[in-house]
Amino acid sequence: MSDARTHHVVVEVDRDRFHSKLRKIEAWLSEWEIDAEVGSVLGSSGLLRVRFSDERAAYAFRRCFAGRSVPADDIAAAQSADAADEALYERLAREYPD
């Protein structure tokens, strides 16, 4: 996850309209020239996470797309888990080379 984009918003999207909603979100971000990225797309669960560098942009996005903020503690926990997973994969790669 990008440390520069510390404001995360999750939007629940109906599975049947997931791709059209994703296109609308991407168009909105582009139109307003907002520094953001789609961090994860979970189409089967209908969740979309968007990461912002600016808190005001995240707020505007939440208001426009009925999203909810991801608490900073949840973001930190996910980043720690990612780092631990990476360390494990690196260790396994060293222990079991091709």
C-alpha cells in the first residue's frame, strides 16, 4: 500500500453494476483531477477501496459515492500484515530455492 495515500475509502457496490460503477468512479477521479488510486477491487464481495492523498478529496468522494472511511488503525494493521507476509515469502524463497 502506498504511504502517500493515507486516506482510504471503501465503497460497497452491487455485483451486477460493479464494472459500470468502477468506470463512474474512475471518471469522477479523472474529471476532478484527484490524486487517488483504486487500491483493491473485490468484485465478488462488491467492495472497492480507493486511496487518497488529500483528506478533503476523500471526504468529497465519500459524499458522492456513499463510501466509508477506513480507520487508520485498520490501515496500519493491514500494512503490518503485508510486511509480515512479504518477510515470510522471502524467507521461504531463500530456504527453498528453485
